[in-house]
Amino acid sequence: MREFYVWVEQDEDGMYVGEVPQLPACYAQGATLDELMANIREVIALCVEDDGEPLADFPVFVGVQRVTV
């Protein structure tokens, strides 16, 4: 089991959009947060699917900082 972080935003139509910064092109959407999380789990599984090759170590997600300008 691996742990991933999901960056969640809400678009202009109210849909939740999630992206996994550790995995390139790994994103999903859902009408609710529960739907988004179910969808992103499926996408993560596809992104890290073991095709016989050892899985690479993923970059460590450090976090998000808020800056006031």
C-alpha cells in the first residue's frame, strides 16, 4: 500500500477536481467529494498498475504554502 496526496479544487460549475501531484497526468473529477475520491482511487490504481516492472519511487509531496502579497 502507498499513500498519495490529492490536491482538490472546485471548478466554476461546482465539480470537484482532484490531482495527485506525485503522479504525472493523474487527475479525476466528481460531483461530490465522495465521488471524486472514488474516481481518483481508480485513476491512481491505473497510474501505478504493475505491468511486471518494479514500481519507481514517487517524489515526496511536501505540501502547500499560502503567501499573502
